[in-house]
Amino acid sequence: MLDDTTARTDGTSAHLPAQPADARPTAGWPAGYPDGYAVVDVETTGLARDDRIVSAAVYRLDSRGEVEDHWYTLVNPQRDPGPTWIHGLTSEALADAPLFEEIADELAARLRDRVLVAHNAIFDWSMIAREYARARREAPVRRRLCTIALSKTLALPLPNHKLESLAAHYGVVQEHAHHALDDARVLAEAFRPALRLAASREARLPLLACQPLSEWSDRIVPRSSSGGSSGYRSGSYGRSWRPTRKRPACPYPNPGRYEPGGRLVQGMRVAISGDTSVDRELLEDRAIEAGLHIATSVSRLTSLLVTNDPEADTSKLVKARSFGTPVIDEAAFSQLLQDVQEAAPAPGG
């Protein structure tokens, strides 16, 4: 088990002794694998776009999954800490904790030039990217690896894709679930053998590009006061981290597919996959204001798919390729939004 007894809550790091040479893999290693990883876990005030980080932990690993050091800090979210029954952090416990802006440099130093690894990585990455955007900074992460996706790639015989199941598969003992430091430790211990298994098979790692946020706007959504004084409900915390927004139906008929090199036309169905440099909701709002229909999935009726990572094997991209749906990046899409063609008038109108 990794030794985490020297981890501190003041933003400093603890260096762990390297494992003996005979404990390290000696077989060949795929040349295209990353040089280093940052195994990350964050605890938050909730799961929505306006929620904040209350604690963060990072285990830095070398190219073969060996631990180099680890780091942990509390973060004052400047708001209600949310589901204290899950992460155990009260307003009193966080009152003297540093603000995110005060730990941003140290966190950046631990993430820089490494692949961010997390269990359900889109959540941890999104929370980190938003915190940096609020601080008018850019998160120094360019690629991420989700251990759920890695488990699927390796076809591990897991009953489900919970962290506890992955830990049990590799015999890792979880001591304090939903404590960022222990969750990161558990994931680091489970990731090492999974990485070695992938390397032994020369498997392609499920790496995804990360697009740091360049534009962000907080729009606080009122919380329901039912279910406790904190205004959070345990049921809602367990659902999607990005609640569905109800928007009015697009008033224009779908004119068909986008023709590469042409203009967007009002009514076109547009799907977006992966990270965007402009906050996703802002980008979607701009598309809707221009008269486009934002689709949550890709079908034969989809006019266009927007993605900054065209090599990713996301479900939307796989479907887009199978249907022959045009694919463009965010920059091109943003340019096209500036001159959207009006919908054709209805017959007899």
C-alpha cells in the first residue's frame, strides 16, 4: 500500500521512497505511452457547472505508474460546502482553507506535462478547468485518461465501474471513501497494474484531448431547499454532474446536412462532442440564438458534429463516421456562427 502519512493540508507535498528496482517491470514498454501521469481526485460542493472544489489530491506517477510524490489540500469554496454527508467537509473545516487562486500555482505544477488520470475523468477535469477559468487562468492539462474507459478497453471482469470495484479487482484497500487523498491513493494503486496490463498487450490507451476553458460565466442556479438546510438532495448528487437544461424547441425545420465550405442554415441540428474552449453552455446558447438546434446525440438527422478531438472514439464521433455526418472543430464552428443563413420561408408563407 502506498504511504500517505506524510501528506499535508497546507499545500506542500510529500515525497515517497522509490520502489526497489526488482519491483519494477523490466519488459519492453510501448514507445507511444505518456512520460508521466497525475492521478487526481477532487471533492466538490455538488455536480453542476456552478459548483466548486472543496478538496483536491494529486499523486504524480512516472511513465510506468510508479509513485513519485503526492499532495493534498483543502479549498475554501466561498459558499455552502454542499453534501457534507458525502465528503465530510463542513463550513467550519473549510473556513481557514486557502482559496483556489491560492493553490492554483501548486496544482498547476503537479499537473503540467502529465496526463491527468481520474475515475470518471470528465468530471474532475471539468471542475478543475472551471476553477482555473474563474481565476482567469488556464489549466495546464492537454490530455486525460479515464480509468473507467481503461477498464473497458482491458475488458476487466468488473461487476460495475465504481472505484471500489476496480480497487477490489486489484486488491487495493480503500480506507476513507470520498476523501480526495485516499481516493487518489486507491486509484493510483489500481492504475499501476492496469497500465502494466495495457502495456503488456500494447493496447492503445484511451487518451482524450483536454481543451482548457478560455471563456466562462457563472450563472448560479437556485437550489431546492428540500432535503436539508444545505439545499442539496442526496438523490440529485448521485445523478449526472451536468444537469440537462430545458430550452424552447427550435422554431425552424431541419434543412439537412451542413455542406463543408458553405454556411450554416437556421434549423440545422448540431451536436457537440468533447471539451470546448468556450464553456459548453455559452457555446450552445450562441448556437441557439443563431437559430440552430442543439442535439444531445448524433443520428441520421444530425447536420453537423463539432469536436476539438476528431481522433477520439467517443460514441458521437463513431456514429457521425457511420452516418457520414460532417465534422468540424470549435474554431470553425464559432466562425460560421457569425453568419448563419436564415431559414427558407414556409411554402405559401
